Amino acid sequence: MESAHPGIELSFFWWAFIAYSITCLLYVVYFGVEKKWLARIAVITMAAGLAMHSAALIARSVHIKHLPLTNMFEYISLFAWFAGCFYFVYLKIYKQHILGAFIVFIVFMLMVSGSLLPKDATMQLVPALQSYWLQIHVTVASLGEAAFLVAFAANIMYFLKTGLSSGSRFAARLPELKALDRIAYKAISVGYPLFTIGALFAGAIWAEQAWGSFWSWDPKEVGSLIVWLVYSAYLHARFVKGWTGTRAAILSAAGFTCSLLTFFANLILGGLHSYG
């Protein structure tokens, strides 16, 4: 994680990255030897990583004198931080180290992708970013997407369990299909209203203040709408059509895939969100 403008916050980011890497390695070994003490150590290293990650976000906020929400590196770091928080929430609720492991792997991949992005701190915000609606928009939307990430982790386990033979030792260690379906549903039930408020409503208000229009057909705006429609379809299919199991998991996974594509849309397509 080298940067042209090194700072203490990047050192914290680096140590968080190391801790998350060790956590992933511990879980890989845990999958193989099934020793509970390995999972307990993984929780400790994950806690250390999240603590370092928190320190990095705080240090960067102090450095730039505003919340670190204004470029892709900062956003992806915040997204990963929220997902790390959800790791502990769902570990506490379900006491499933397997679920925690899959969340950690996705957090690790987010940190890897973030490490490849420019990390220069923006000291002076452009006028479009000087709004408290930006803070509401980004933080609430990323919190909703972090909840979707938990659902996606459950989706991956669901597909693995259905794809592996019933006699597979690894499949036997995964939670029951009904439990995975329920975890994904509850995570989406948390993420959906947060994403709706943050990405759509707060985003539209911020856009009107920044650019004079609630909607500009920006690639990220369109992508966010598609994500919202997919998860709306998921909830509709579940409540009205009674969808559960594989069909629901496919629709849920499609929503998070669209979310990832939207996440990087402006790096490829440009648009009003390409300032970062």
C-alpha cells in the first residue's frame, strides 16, 4: 500500500491489511484441520485488523479535516470497515465461524482492490463535495451495501453446499440451507432500507444541491437504481411469490454483483461521480 503522500493513516491501513490477511490464512487452516482454537485466534486477529482500520479512518479524517468519503480508495475502505463490523455482529448472532470466514474473505478482497487505487488525500474539497448530504449519502449507502455483502457471503455458502456432494466433509460443516437462506434474507432486510435512504433519497438530494438536478442518468446513478430494483424484486418474490432457496439465492447474488459493477462504474464509464 505505497503512496506518493505517505502518512500515519496509511501505516494503519497497512497493518489492518496484514491483520485481515492473517485472519484469512487462519480460516483457511481452520477449514482443513477443524481446530476451534484457530477460529478463536482468527477472531482476535480480525478484531486487531478492525481496530487498526478504525485508527486509519480516524487518522485520515484528522489529516484531511473531513470524513474520508471523497474518492474510491476512501469509499472502498469505509465499505470494508462496515463489513468488518458486520462480521462481529453476525458472529455474535449466529455463532457461525464459517459465515464469519466468508465475510472476512470478501473484506480482504475489498482491501486488496483498495490497495490498487490512488490514495492521495484530498485536502480541499471541490464544491460538489461540500455538503453534509454527501456524508449521509455515502455512509448510509455503504452501510447498506455492507449488509448486502453479508447476504452474498451466505449465498456463496448456499451454492457451495448445494454443489458439493452430500458426503463432502466441507459441505457438512456449512450451515443448513434453510439457515443460509434465512441469514441472506435478514441481511437484505437490513441493507435494503439503508441503501434506499442512502443511495437513492440522500443521493438525489445531494445531486440536486451539487448539480442542480435530482437525476442526471450518471452511470453510478443508473447502476444504483438497478441494484435497488434487483433487491426490490428479491423482496417481492419472497413475500408475494414465496421464493426461497436457490431462486432467492441467485437473485440475491445478482443484486450484489450489480452492486460491485456499480461500485467501479465511473472508473470505466466516467460521469459525475468520477471525481474520485
